[in-house]
Amino acid sequence: MRQIARIMAQQLEALQRPGRQAGAIPKTFAVVPHGADVDAAEFASQLVECLRQVSRAELVVSVRANEQKSHWFHRLERANDFVVYVTDVRPSNWSKLCLRQADLLLLLARLDAEARPWPALTASQDNSEPAQSTEVILLQQGTATNCGPWLDRQPCRRHHLVRSLADVARVARLVTGRGVGVVLSGAGARGFAHIGVLRALQEAGIAVDAVGGTSIGAIIGAGWAAGRLGGWAAGWDYAEMVARMRRSFVNTNPINDYTLPLVSLVAGRKVGRLLRQEFGAIDIENLQLPFYCVSANLTSGQMTVHRRGQLLLWLRASVAIPGVLPPVCKQQQVYVDGATINHLPVGVMHDVLDGTIIGVDVGTDRGFATDMEMTEVPAPWNVPAWIRNRRSRINITQILWRAGMINSTATSASRRTCCSSHRWRASICSIGRPSNASLRSDTGTQSMPWINRWPALRWRPIQAQPPPARHG
């Protein structure tokens, strides 16, 4: 009878324990150290402290729970919102138990260590349960910045670079579905308004945990996401962000190195040099914040998302306006400006972040019009008079730009619905004159001073739409 009662109790516990569903927010975590040189207990303690700021969380280590029965773990998980287990370095019964209990594996390693498999993971080879999702946590010490070997060794949904307690807090937000992702649209010169949006988020106390963008939004977003380069909490302050963008894209014209129009109107060398000057030779996976940019693959006719590889190369592809800048050709593929297909790539952010997504569209729904009446180019002797005409003229650059973006503009409204209910849309109020910007919502208006000669922003909420359903 006692054996029957024990079996019935185990079955009841299994029924009461929440199932692991695809896309569900994990409740239990297993911190898996890579070696003895990793202080997994210290990291797990910091993680639990961050979780306790918003919910009930408990840390479980072997010395406390190694001899406990299954019903003890069941009661512990029911009494807390989140439970963090710490495995042994080597395979052991305790490691097997932690891996069995966890919804999400946090694989912890030193970035400067040799990329090898996690020994404790061999304990799960005989586990009949579905494989858990994994995320790699790389502790960054010193000047080591190469995440590539670790990501090649261990496929994962996300990886995190951790240098301070603020980075641990970001990990806590991301793994529990409370992260904030910002997606920046393309918009040409108007895209510099993204800098003001990022400043507004900082002043509002909103921590940005992941960044994505296309075209000029990719450049601004990369400056924010770069650890040693950008992000006001990590290096660049607001003044430096503005100074760098002004130096490279305002004080000089990045697309005036004209050439024979065999592939494009300009050679593209100047844009490449300016990007190299500001970002250097860094890979996307080595940025401090999770970052992606998108480009349009003319070979396949589809959007390409860049989460790894040379940042300089893929930023250059993301801003390659068809006909104006040369395309980026790589491995028999041809890449151009990502905004030609997706002006506001918020759907990509949904694939890597469970939380709030803020889509910033500074170039939305702007018309393309002229008051000129023409069907052909003026004769050469009439060109000077045509240039002196004060009417709204159009030129070849504008035509190529608009033609490349027409499909994305037509569908950008539907893509905005992928943002969560906290999203905002920014539109330009004025350009080139000192002014104050206001953050408007249903609860009132908050005025903020902005730097002189930068676009002021008018904010307004957009009707909330649920995120797209996930399949698979």
C-alpha cells in the first residue's frame, strides 16, 4: 500500500507541474558551469537577487538539496515564481537532477577560456525528456571579445556577454520575458532622430536589452549595442553619440564619391571608410547587447537577418540603396538596403525576445510628390533654367531611393502591429532648428530639451495588437 501511495503521489505531482510548452516563459533554470575556473554560485546568486526585485525566486545548490526527495523540489517550485539550480562541473546525480528540473539551461563559461563542451551536459544523454532550450552566458574579463568559437561549439537561442551586475540584470530580464527590445526603422537622414528616441528611453529609466534595425536604423542601433563602442551605459554618452554621427554623416556627405554608373551612382568607398572609422573591425556577436540588422537578398528575393559576422560588412549591406550605393556581394549572393523589403523589422525581434518591443518608425507614410509637370528630361541648354526653377524638383537619387522602398512602405503599417502594446511611433516635427520635444500619451505630456539642430519628435501611441502566433 505504501508503494502504491508513493506512485500515486508522484503521478499527481507530475500532473500538477506546469508543462514545458514552446514559447512559454521558463520558471526553472539550471546554471551549468564550464569548469572549475567559473564561479557559478556567485553568478547564480546575483541572478537570483535580480529576480527577487520583481518576483519570488530561490537558489538551490547541492549542499542544500542533494538529499531531498522529489516532493521537496515540487513544493519549492510551487512556492516560488523562479527557481535557479546550480549543477556540478562534472556529470553527477545532482547534475542530472538539475538538468531534469530545469526549463532553461544557462551555460556559463569564461569568454577567454578554450571553447570546449560543457562536461555536465553529458549527464543528460540518457534523459528521455525533450531537450531544453539553452542560452550561453560568457563572463567577459580583460580584453577578450571573440564569442565565435563558443557559438560554433554550442548552438543556442541567445548568448549574453556579462561584465557587471547590470549585465546580470539584463540576463534576468531576458530569460524571464521582461526584456525590452528596440527596433529602429530606415529613413535616410531622418533616421538620426533615433538618437533622440534612445535618449528619451534612457531618461525614462527604460533599459534596452536588445536592438535591431535596418538601413540608417541599423547604424544607430549598432552604436547603441556595441559594448566598447556604444551604449551610454557602456561607453558612449549622448554627446559622443551625436558627435560621432555628425562627424561621419552630417559634416561630410557620405555618398558624394561619384563614379561611372556601371553598378551605382557612387563608389561606396567613402561610406565604408566612415563606418570603419566609427565601428572598427568588430563582429556582431561580440557586441555587448543582442543585435541584428537586415538586408535584402536580391539573389533569393528574401530578407536576410544578420546576427553574426562582420558588423562593418553587414551594416554596409543594410544601407546599400539600390542604384545609389553598390550592393554587397558575398558567397554568390547580392545584398542591398534592408528597407527595400522590411522598413521596420519588428517580427525578427519577436523571434529572439519574449517581452516588450518598441518599434521606432521615423520615416513612416511620407509622401513622394513634386509640383513639376514633365514627361522627359529637359534639353541640355535648358538644364540651367530647370535647376534655377524653385519648384519641387526630383532627382535620380530620390527616384532610386523611393523605387527601392515602395514595397516596404506599402507593408510597413502591417509590420507595426507586431510591436507590443507599449510601442510608440516617432514622427518628425521639425528639422534643423532648436526646439523642445514632447512625449505625449493619454496620461499627459512630458517636455524634454533636445540638442540643437536635431529633429524634434512627436510621439503618439499606436493601437495595440497581439504578437504573431508562433508555430512549431
